[in-house]
Amino acid sequence: MSDALSYRSVFISDLHLGSAACHTDRLRRFLEAVECENLYLVGDIIDIWVGTHSGKWTQAHTNILRTILSKAHAGATVWYCPGNHDALFRKLCGAELGQLFVDHQFVHTTADGRRLLVVHGDLYDRIVYTLKPLAWVGAWCYEALTIIGAWLSVLQTRRPQVRGNLADRAKRRVKNLVKYISNFEERITVDAFRLGYAGVVCGHIHGPALARHETGAVYANTGDWVSHCSAIVERWNGDLELVTWDELVDRCPRLGDSGESPLSSLDADSERLIRESIAHGIH
């Protein structure tokens, strides 16, 4: 494994598995290529609002979960804090499932001794917190725009890989509005600072960022895997870095080579349990 893809910790969020927008192929290749001691799933991993409806969940989405479970089986510690789209799994908060831990938030200590609050961040979004039905409608609008955008891309350019541009533009405008109304970055960073943390790692607003607040606290947003295909990583010396799919492909060209997933070593029972959990999770 190249040192360029070996990290102490990897933070990802807003995968939205089960939605049409999730870049499952890129995500799978990223997870298979990266080595880490800690894998943080910072919310909205499964899009229960959309993905539990008939026909939405595919084998590609199952393979992502199997890849994550294989990381835990291989010795990585997986930390999962659910978000608003997978809030159902907050019922599991406090659970320890082997190398997989589930909770509302975590405290991560970097290699250089900084304590970071890790939390999805939806509770700092006034729109989601007070107007959940509006957020639900927005999720389905985004799903519809993603599908329409994919068809338009095929019809106009015959290049389906540019799917989602229409939805992405709409998503950016909505998320910028959320940032303006909620003052998201300011509120979550200052809150973490007042609680005694050196910074915060979050997701939710789909805006990848790594910045230092005027208080000195770090604001790290993992972005998403529906538009930006980004992650926050911690190097072995404790330094944080924001990485994107395109940057990683430039650094490690073999990532850009699509291939079959080497997940056949996981048994059929594991796959069946994953499918049943997703299918019946909302009951």
C-alpha cells in the first residue's frame, strides 16, 4: 500500500447510501484503497428517507457496507455517529459491536494530542431541527433532480458520468442558505471551543472545508460522497488534511481504474443480514 493512502484516521460523512446521488464506485474504491487505524462515519451514511423505498437499494450500496464491515474485521476501529438521514440508528447509540462503536458524538485525540469533537452537525441546523418535513421534501426533490440530471446528461452529451450536476447546483444553493440562516460553521466551532475541544469534525452541510476559526479552534467538514467525493484524513503525525477524489487519483492513479470488488470472501449470510436490516429498519 502506498504511504499516500495510509492514514491514522479517516473521516467521511454524507454517503447517502440508497440514493441515486451516491458515487458508489468511487466510494468503494476509496475505502478499499485506504488503510487506517480509525474510520469515522460522521452521519448520513444510509439515506433512510430515500433508500428504504422499493428499488432504491442496490448491490452497490450493500458492497459499501460490506467494505466498511471488512475494515472492522481486519482490525480498524469504526466509529459511527448517525445523522438526520439515518437518525433511526441513534437507537443504537452506546452500542459496541466488536470494532464498531455507535454514539451521538465522539472525542478523537490526534497523534499530536489535540482533542476534537466528532459530530454530524444536524442539531446546529435550524431548518432541519425545526422544519423536518421541509428537509424531507428537499431530500426527495434532490433525488428527483439527480435522476433527471442523469437522463439529461445522457441525452445531451452521452456522458452519464456527469450526472447530478443539476441536482448539485440546487443542493449548493440550499446548503448555502442553510449556512446563512443557521450560521452553521460559526455555531458548531464556537460551541466545540467552549466545551474545551481544539476543534470539530462534522458533516451535514455537504461543504468540504478545513479552516481555523478566530478562536484558534479547527473547523473540519468532511463534505460528502454525492457531489464532492471528499474526506478529512489525519496523517500519522496528527496533521489534518482535506482530500478529494480527484486529488487522490492524481496521487495514486490506480484508484481511477474501475474493477470488480474483492468482497466475495464475505459470506452470503452477511449480505443477507445487511439487506434485511436496510429493508426492515424503518419498521
